[in-house]
Amino acid sequence: MINLAQYAKLAGTYDITTGEMKGAALVRRHLSDLRGSFVDAQAFESALRQSDPLIYSVSSIEPGKGQGDLHYGLGVLMPGKVGAEYYLTKGHLHAWREAAEVYIGLRGTGCILLEEPSTGQSQIVPLGKGSIVYVPGHTAHRSINTGLEPLVYIGVYPASAGHDYGSIAKQNFRKVLIERDGHPLLLDRTEVAGKV
Amino acid sequence: MINLAQYAKLAGTYDITTGEMKGAALVRRHLSDLRGSFVDAQAFESALRQSDPLIYSVSSIEPGKGQGDLHYGLGVLMPGKVGAEYYLTKGHLHAWREAAEVYIGLRGTGCILLEEPSTGQSQIVPLGKGSIVYVPGHTAHRSINTGLEPLVYIGVYPASAGHDYGSIAKQNFRKVLIERDGHPLLLDRTEVAGKV
């Protein structure tokens, strides 16, 4: 039987300034956790010798595990670059490939990079304050902060979605978003590798 | 095959001032659409003789119909009262009873009234700017605006959730949220009926 009092306790607050969400499990990713994610390995190692800053955090709440349940997380992605490439999340596919995700932008300026792994189809979709992005099933997705303040968003996904980071770790996204002349530019990874 | 360009087109903006969401299907509920929802039938008819104001709107986007897909909507519930009872939405159960819903509060002050119909268990959970509410499956839910400005929120739910308004229309929520001495007070409907 549903215990409503228990669910009512989960109801909480999110803070787009501190990135905190009451009662959430917090994961923090520092630069050192992102080895292999950025296209410019030399710039990455050089930055890491200077410091190991927090790149992003995700605060997740998982109220239930039933087929109709949902999980949600508050993401905070810091502004910055490794070489010319904007700070980004590792990115993932859902383990249950059909699972979609809705991203609700709350603060900052950035985008989500979408890729359909089997065909390599890619899309950049704006994500920032006041925007919503739908990530369909079967689609790898990564957040990218192209602005000067933290990019803050809430993602909602089916409880049974699961996260598959391995596929991305094995073969990175085919596209890379770099800054050129002060603006974001989407290029092929193969085109950029070794040149930035 | 996934057509990412098509999904990218769905990505849009939401506006917490106008209540608009790009590309959404808009439903508007006026006072006359809410006959039977408020406890004080006399106050309702009397208000309706004066005017038929907009009580709430919901802008919905339904990107897909697969098992892992999600739908989402931007709700805007106006401030006001019928008699002593705050403006509210009709409320619904999901046709697929297991389907949950995540509410993300973006503006204003209010709450969600939860009720498990078979037992009558009820809970009031705050919903407003900076709050998140999880509505578990098998739970009737209704938004209530207890503030002085529009209550704006985004709801995300499984694509296969469906809406069952009939059960609520047949037997209203057992609890009623009224204003007393300037504050919200949750009472039993049977206790209030005929007395407000």
C-alpha cells in the first residue's frame, strides 16, 4: 500500500544557487574524473597539474522502483574550458535504451549534445534558463556549459532507465563543441583531434 | 529510426510570466469548467454570475508514445478563491495507475493535495518556486494556489500515464483547503459542506 506520508517527506526544495536538493544523493565529478572526455589530452593533463576543480555535480532522488515510477536529478555544470573545449558531463545512454529524459533548464547558458550511436546522427539543442529539452530513447546525451555562470537543470527519467556510461567511455561522442572567436562551434572529433 | 532533428525541434522555451511553452497544446479551464470542484456550490454560482475568469491553463507536449517516453506540461494556476476555498485544478488520477509524476515548482506559492482513493489517506505537500513534489502512482492529485500570484509548475509523467478525471468528478477529494484567518486550513469535505 502507498504510504503518502513517506512520499510527502521526499518533497523538497531545490536551490539553483547552491545546487542543493534536500534529501538527494550527491555525486561530484572533478576534472580528474573526466580523463578521456575532452578532445585535447595535452590541455587536460596540463590543467590537471594546476588544480583539480569541481566540474559538475548531480543530486539525485529515486523515490521508487516500479514500472511507472520516475527518478530525477538536479545537475550543476560549472563554466570553464579544457583547451578550447567547454566543460561537459561524461554523458550517458540509458541502460534501458527506450527510456527518454526531460531536461528543464533553470539557470545559465549551454546545450545538450545528442547522438544516436548506431548512425552517428548528432544534434546540439540549447539548454539554459527557461528552456526544455527532450532526449528521446536510444540517444546518448551530454550537457555542455557555454556560458559564464553555472548551468543548472533538472532531469526527469523513468525509474528503470539506468545509466550506461561504458559505451561513451569506450567510444566518445563523434562531435566536439569548442570555442572559436568567442563562439561555440560544433566540429567532428576526428577533425579536431591533434589540432587544438 | 530516431530522427534527432525532429526531437531537436521540440526543444523549446517555457515562460513563467506568460505561461507559454513553444509548440505545446494548450488547455484553458475557466470557472464554468469547474462546476462541482469547489465545496461551496452557492459561492460558486454567485461568482459565476459575476464573471467566468480563467482559473488555470496547461500547455502539454507529447513527444512520443513508447513505453520509455515521457510527456510534460506547464501548468499556470491563478490566485483567487471561491468562497473560502482556494483556486484549484480539477485533479486527476493516472489511467495507468502505476504512473507517477514529478512536479517542479517555478513560481508562486501553493501545494498539491494527494489522496489515495481506496483508503482516503491524504497529504498536503508544498509546491511553489524552488520546490519539487513527487506524486506516486495510485494517487489522486490536485494543485492549489494559496498565494497572491500565479502558481507555475512543470509536471513530467510517463507517456502511457493517461488522465482519469472521471473518478474525481464522481467522488471529489475528501479534503478541502480553505482560508481561515488568512491561513490555509485543511478540513474534511463533510465537515465543511454547508458551513462555508
